[in-house]
Amino acid sequence: MPRFKRTAHRVSLTAMFASMSLLFLYLAAVLPTARLAMYFLSSVFIMGLVLEEEIGLAFLMYISVSALAMLLMMPSIAFVLPYVIFFGNYGLGKYYLETRIKDKVIRYILKLLYYNVALVILYILISLLMTDTVTLEIALGPPLASLPVWALIPIAEAAFVLYDYLFTKVTAYYFNNIRRYLMKD
């Protein structure tokens, strides 16, 4: 009986986190503002499973949320790509880097490299999908869409540093304040 209860708890927790990720991913696609905030919020739920050392379930959640978002909900695949390429799997990548690499400087350089490779892939795919300036304004917002690519690079790097900092803080908040209500140790 306790094994079934644990399995049921694991499945329900994964389903709850996946549905919250899908909700915020949907909001990122349909809301005219706060798109990056919604992508951020869609990405943090995977850390709940990572902190419970359910890496397999976290990966399965990432795959299922990505597939469901592409198949069912989104008005354009371009709104799902940021989650699929970076936001959805960042928690897994961050966990891997922080548990395997002890040197903080090398770890942060690898995180930046991880982000920059994802950003280049995302930029190439979005450029192929979005050919007109109006669509680019929808994806980036009018102020950023008018900037040249070289001017977007330092903004993107600063955004990643802020993202990683906030991701760490939200993860710590979950672990210290919310986890006790969801887990029965």
C-alpha cells in the first residue's frame, strides 16, 4: 500500500507541475505583455521534481509539456520554441552543472555557453519562421525588434544573469516554504 501511495503522489505532483507549466506557457503565447515573465514561470515548475530527485520524471514532464504545447494549445510554434529550446530544459541543465562541476567560475561559464547556444538556435529557428518585421515585433516587443542584433546581445546576456539569479531564488523559496505542504517526508 505505501508504494502505491508514493507512486500516486509522484504522478499527481508531476501532473500538477506540468499543468502549471502549460498554463504559463499558454499565457506567454496569448498575452500581449509579460511574455518573458510567463516563460520564466513556466520553467520553474520542473525544479520541484528535480529537488525531489525525480530527474526522470522531470525530463518526462519537459517532453510532455513541450509536445502538448506544440500539438494542442499554441497559436504559433514560434511561441513554443523558447520553452522547448531553453526555458523547459534549463532546470535540468542547471541541476546537472551544479551537481557535477564544483568550480563556480567554470560552472557559470558553462551556463552562459548553454544559454548562448540555445539563444543562437532559437534565433535561427525564429528567423526562419518569422520573415516579416510585424511578426518579429510580436515576438520581441516593439522596442527590442527595432534594435540591431549586435545591440541585443548585451541585453540578452544581462537577462540571462537575472534569469539565473531569480531561478535560484524561486527554487530556494520553493524548497524552504512550499515543499513542506506538497511533500510528506
